[in-house]
Amino acid sequence: MNSRERVRAVLAHKIPDRIPNGLGGCETAGMHIVAYDRLQKVLGCESAPPRLDTFMVNAVFEEPLIKAMDGDIILLDSPRMCQSQLRGDVAEQWKDQTLWGKQFRVPTSVLFEEREDGATVWKGKRDKICPKGGYYFDSPAPTDMTGDLIVPDPDDYNPSPVLNEERLRALEEQAKRLYNETDLSICLGETVHDLQVKPGGMVNAMMLMIEEPDVMHALLDKSVEVALEHLKQVEQAVGKYVDILAIAHDFGDNRGVTIGDGLWREIYKPHYKKLFTEWKKITDMKINLHSCGSISSIMDDLIECGVDIINPVQTSAANMSVDFLKERFGDRVIFYGGAYDSQLLAQSMSYEEVYNAVCQNIKVLGKGGNFIFAGVHNLPGDMPEHHIKAMMDAYFDTRSYS
């Protein structure tokens, strides 16, 4: 099988010749740009300076590296997260930038400033700060914690139903090139409008769910309609080339569903049911839902709504062990990720310890199919090089179904 055939077999709940490698294949299955730089060394394929994609400072996985690691999925673009296009002749959309003492490439629209205290500021509407010695940019403290309920008028909520035509045509051109010139399965990052509606901020939105549920339902109704209009445009542009389309909504924390199972079912489930039911009428692109945290208590609901793929499979959260997930849901949904969880594998752990842990996770999640190899979310910038080698060696040694 080639990569595209391999991934499509898994998406059809069939067992391919080996477990597909989806590392870097979606926006939340990659690596911090510094860790990616180490991965290049491990694989012996150092090339041009890595490019930075999204506010999570993860790297763009380039075609030579995907080939070197026997990767099977390529991320076409990140339209909602990165202003610069990821693929094609787009060098003018990227510029050199020194970060963490190394040379990288960042979108031309991004501005960084060094402070006297060694911190780096990511300039924007709300400046983000990476302290000296850190790997991530912290957003300013929220200002929406007053506790005073703000009730919006749903008539004032009118997200545009039209996607950028120039970006759509660029997506079409590059999807066609990747489809014709490679055998990789293509994933498109978060592109359509989603249901992460937070009027007045997260706290206010949570209060609205309880105090004014009709208002939240009206806002979510509009979100679904806009998402479906976007989906029609994406399908027209790239539907015949793309296998997987991402959408995100973080429902969980380390303990469980943040707003509780009952409230989630009352507020969100009917809208996801409608969105994903109509989604499947519009396109064959599979639904890759990204949700962090412990979501096993609503996994049956998500599957009922029509989710095809769950990512990032946060195995460190409550009731999210690989054994439990595979036993309960492994025949009905595809798990994308879960092989290496940085919250469980301490940096002090040896190569052998990491290798054995990753092997075990791959064997459990891969049994009977319905698994795409990747870490848990984007692997951190301080991931040791020997951990990266152990993870990759574990994949190479356990990817066979025989």
C-alpha cells in the first residue's frame, strides 16, 4: 500500500499493511519547532530552517522529513491559524527569525521583539510573552472574570459565511499538486467556522449556558449554518483531494468535561449532531475533532453525532488510558495520537523506558486498526532528543500488524 491507500483503509475502518504515521499531519499532532529541529537531527535530514505554524509554535512538517520518517499524512494548510500559506511557492510569505538561539522561519506578518530581561514578545492585539528560558508564549490574563453576566443579542452575531476566495484557490492548487505529485494522504487544518462561541469570554459563556440557554442555542444555530456554508466552499475547492478536515473544540480538562456531561449534552450535542449529519451529506472528508482533556464520558455522544477521528487522545487525563479507550470505543472511532504523552513521560526517563512505554501504547491503540500514530498534541520544545529517538524507534518496531 502507499500512504494514501493506507490512511484511507484506516478511515474506512479496515486494517492496512501497517499503522499509518500521522506525526505532523494535523495542527495538533505535531511538535514544537525546537523539538522538530531535534527530530531532523534524529532522522538525519536537516534542511532549511524550520517554519513556525500557529500560535502553539509548532513546526510545519516539510515533505523531505515526512518521507524520512515514513510519514503518511501531510497538512495542506492552517488557514485559521497561520496567515502564511504552508505549501507551494510561498517563500515571500516567510522571513528569517531568531528564536531560542536558533534560526527559524516565521510568517512575514508576525512581529517579535526581544526585551532587556531576555523575554520575547509576540506583538499583536494582545501581546504574548515568552519568558527567558521558556518555550511558549503566554497570553495576557483574562479580563472577563467579573462575574457580571453579559447577555448578547444573537441578532448582532453575524460571522461571515464567505471564505477568502484567494486562499481557497491557493488551497485548490496545492491540494491538486500534492495529490498528483505525492502519494500522501492530505489533511486540511481548521478552516470552517466552529462552535467555540464565547460571548463575553469563557466565564460569561458558561454562565449563559445556565442562565440564558436560549441565547447560547441561537448563537450556536448561527455557527452551524455558517460552518456548513464554509464546508460547501471547501468541498468545492479541495474535496476531491483531501481525506481529513480538522475542527476543534476543547471540551475537557484533566478531570473530565469542563462544563459537565449533562450541560454539554443539553447545550452542544444537538448542534454537533446537526453539523456532522449535514457535513456527511456535503463531503466525504472525514471529521477530525480535536478536543483536549478527559472526554471519554461523552465519547459515545460524539460518535453518535458523527465524529470519525478523535485527536489528540490525552492519555494522562482521567479515564483516558489507552486500554480503556480502545476497549470501549476502539471499534467505532479512529484515534489519532496517544503514543507519547509528555505529561506521563518525565524528561528524566531513559531511552529504554520511553521506548517501552510508546511501544505498549502503539500495540494497544493499534490492535484491530482504527489508529493513526502521533504523540499527544504538539510535543513540547523541551522534549529530549533521546525521547524523540525512542518514540520513532518504537513506531518503526511496532507499526506492523503481523
